[in-house]
Amino acid sequence: MSNNVSGLPVGRGLIYLVVAGAAWGTAGAAASLVYRTSDMGPVSLSFWRCAAGLAVLYAARLLTGWSGRSRAAAAAPLPLGRRVGRAAATGIGLAVFQTAYFAAVSATGLAVATVVTLGAGPVLIALGARLTLGERLGRGGLASVAGALTGLVVLVLGGGDATVDPMGVLLALLSAAGYSAMTLLTRWWGRDGGADSSGATVGAFAVTSLVLLPFAAAEGLVPHTDAPGALLLLLAYVATVPTALAYGLYFAGAAVVRSATVSVIMLLEPVSAAVLAVALLGERLTAATLAGTLLMLGSVAGLAAAEARDARAARRARGDVVAV
């Protein structure tokens, strides 16, 4: 059962996560265009994505005054040391998630890296949420998770041309662990009333940028390109939509929605990427793509509906006004 003390209705948190997952799925297509127009490497792209996203978020925070704080956090702000500690933990988890995933893609290919990382994430998160947060999925939830993972495998590996490298698989598992830690910590802090989604996102991006900076410098921070205008537009898009917007919505939604539900909804990322590949990049719509997409969408919809229903029941039991 969700324990929402952050002030954000669970229904709205679910919508935030759906938008975030769809936005994440556009990052891959944008990154492929970046690679086509320049010699920028994946770690450098990840660094600029986080650094520029940090600038966008901080500017939005100053201009709009949006803090993303829960009622409890606004009434009793956390001490500076705890805020720094939370930002460091989340930022390191984000850095491990992104960097290990890029390394896994290099070692074992995009398909296997995606399936292992995104497939292991819901399993690790469900186990972690059960052990540390006491969150139960129930039979329906377990069926939804299983259906979503099956759809992921069919969608990504349906072509049958994947190769498996043991080191790549280990790196993908490390990436899943970083993602799982980030999700569970965000949920834990949301349950105790200390949620500050804007501050958490800004802090995480600041730490991640610092962690990635030396690796990006070794790879080459300034790319060579024959189309600087197009490259800048692509980087601006990557920094705003699948980064600043998506992660801001992710941290807000993950604070109020059950962790396992979060992990399954974020599987919309490969669905969004597949739709873009067919619609914009000219890739062929295969039976595996269609079947995997439908299975994943059905599982996500079922789990999200159950989450919203449980939240409404909990609010009625407490005598609250149900909000969405």
C-alpha cells in the first residue's frame, strides 16, 4: 500500500512517471543523431546531458520558484548535511546507472544491455522494496511485472541477432543496481515526508556531473563536428526533455508511487524508443515489436490502475478527499 505523505496525489505521480518514461525513450534517438553529426563519445554525452540539464533545472527553479517540497519538508527543512548526503547518494546511483549502462552497450550490444539492465531493475527493486519498505506487490502485481519483463524480452530481442558477453552482462547488472538504489532511496525519503523533488534532481545532477567530468575529459569534452548548429540543438533537446523534464517528473513520482510500480512504468522507455524508430527512423514494424509493445503497455496499464485504486481506497479509509 502506498504511504503518500509528500502531498503529491498518487494519480498525478503515475502520470508524471508515464511522461518521464516516454521522454526517456527519446534520448536514444537523439543520441544516435548526436553520434551521426559529431565524434562525441557516450560518456561525454552523458556528462553534457547532466551538466546542461542541471543548468536548465536550476534556472527553472530560480525563475518559477518551484521547490517540489513536501508539506513536511517545507515546514521543517532538513539539515544541510542530510541534504548533501541525499544528493550524493542519489547522484552516485545515477552516475553508476548511466555509465555502467553505456559500458554494457559497448561490451555486449544495445539489445542485451537494455534487456539485462531494465529487466533486472524491477526484480531488484521489488525485492528491495519488500525487504526495506515492506511494500507488497500481490499476485496481480507479480503477474504485471512478469508480463512487462516478457514484453521487454520480446520487444528488444525479437530480432534474434543479439550476442552475449559475460562482462557486458555484469556491467548491465551493475547499472540495474544503481538504478534500483536510486529508486528505492527516493521512495524511502518520500515516505518519511522529506521529499523535495526539485532539490533532489538538482543535487543528483550536480553530483553526477562531478563524477562523470574526469571520465568525460579523458574521452574528449569538446567534439568535432561539421554541423555545430544541429549539434547544439540536439544537445539542448537532450538536456531539456529526456533529462531536466523527465528526471524532474521521475523524482517527484517515485517519491509517492510504490517502487516496483515505478520500475515497471519506466519500462515505457524502450516502447517509446521503438515507436520513434518505426515512425521517424524508418525501421520496420515487426511482429515481435508489436507483440512486445502491446504486452508491456498492458502490464504497465494494469499495474498503474491497481496502484491508483489502492491509493484511493487508502484515502477513503482515512476520510481524505480523493485527488488525482
